[in-house]
Amino acid sequence: MMNNSLRSQCKALPGTIIKGKWYKNEYKVIKELGFGANGIVYLAEFGGQEVALKVSDNSMSISSEMNILKSFTKVQGSALGPSLLSVDDWVNQGVTLPFYVMEYIKGETYLDFLRYKGTSWSVVLILQLLKNLSLLHQSGWIFGDLKPENLIISSPSCQIRCVDVGGTTIKGRSIKEFTEFFDRGYWGLGSRKAEPSYDLFAVAMIFLNSYYPNRFTKKTDGYSQLSQAIKGKKELKVYEQVLEKALLGKYSTAMEMRNELLAAANQNADRISRQQPSPSRNMRQTQSRSRRKQKKGGLLESLLLVVLISFIYLLYIYTKLL
């Protein structure tokens, strides 16, 4: 969490003009988007377009994040993070604060999107995320602080995008930032070494968070508790094997986990389709029932007609005898 002194220095109310010291570009602050240990991110307007602007008093942190965003743009075929647009300094009350400007990704956070669209979307989004992570890992980076708050579902394309790259770490180093619920070290299920399995553990926890939006704290043995949570939701139990392998660090690559998750999703879809009769089968069954009803109805009508005619005939004979 960022300290009060830093927050005070970086504070910019809506309507504030942040003017670059070197390039003289002016950015009008619209609102605050979020803040963390290394700065505040604002939604701003520049040249008639909305942009995201991050300001900090930590030049090393800003430089690191800029390098990460530059690396993201080099990853072909990926929509990992926002594009880096500009870098400059802002002189605020005599203090020089570095900032960078990036693409503003319109959309909703992961959990907000699921609340609106439904948790069934979680598998689709997780598959997207694993593909993006595969490309990120191949480029030598681990995202680190992977959590729903750092995932935006862009509109109208419904693509999952990673934001807040402050925790992204070069492979082999120690994770810089983490959030307990998504950190395998907190659950006693591995180290905080920056490696693909660290991100994949977090992916499994994001899946759990989809069905446990209030999250929960560690109470007993970490693995046993998480395993019980998976078994406690029928939607998660379908993917139990995949999730438990990710929790135990048994996947070496994101694509390996993605392939097994996709196979489990296809099996689940096939199982559901077998349980639900096809429309044509339903129609045939309905038509058959209708024909049986018609046949029974016809026999009953004929029987009633015979009884009625017999009654009239007997009545006629009786009146003649009288």
C-alpha cells in the first residue's frame, strides 16, 4: 500500500492538468482509477482521447514498468497489457514526479464481468488468460501479482487484458509483489520464485475466486482446504484434476494447463449434451405421444357411438312392445 506522503504528492483532483516537463503535453485528469505501493493511476484526457496515466515518486519503479510494457508490445499475437504511449515528468508543488501514459482499456474487471455475464464465462476467460501467459512466459517474464483486480475484460470484444504490471518479474528472480489469496507461498504450496508454475497457481485461484467471490483465509493445511473448496462447487469439481495439478505446481507451461482445461471443458460439454435430448428427438417423442392419444381418443369415440346406437335401438324395440 502506498504511504500517505507519496499519496499526497501524487494526488490530482478531477480537472487537474498534468503537464509534461520535457514534452509539454497536457493531460486533464478525469478520475482516479487506482493506487498501489508505487503510485496512482488516473484516467485522463489527451487530444480528445482517454488515456491511463501513472504517476509516482519512484523513478526506478516507473522505469521498470515502462520496460515491461515495452516488452509486452514485442510479444506477437498477444493482448497482454496496455500499450505504452509516452513518458515524462510532472513538477507538482516543487516536486518532480515521473509518470508514464498508456492505453486506457475500457471494460470491466474480471469479477464484475462474471457478475453481469455469469460464472459460466470463467472457463472461456481462463483459457484466454493461459494463452496470453504462455506468450508472456516465453518472452522471459512472470506476471507475479496475478489476480482478478488486475484483469480487465475489454468491451465490446470480451478479450481478457492484464493491467498493473508492477508485479511482473524476470524469470528466476523473487516475486516483487503478491496478494495473499493468489500466492502459493501463503498457502504453503511453493516458493515465491518467478517461474511459470507461480502464475499457474494464481490462475487456479482465480478460477476458485470466480465461485467464491468473497474469498477466504487459510485455516488449516492449505492444500486440503483448497481441495475441499473445489469439491464444494459442482462447477469446479468438473475441472478438479486440472485445478489440483496447478495448485501442486505440476504444470511446467501455461499451454500444458490450457490444453488439459480445454479437454475437460469439451468433455463436460459432451456430457451435458448427452443428458439433454436433441430438439428433433423431443419432437419425435411429442408426435408419437400425440398419435397414441389420437388413437386412444378414436377408439373411445367409436365405443361410445356403438353404445349410443345400441341404446336407441333397444329403446325403439321397447316402445314397439308397449
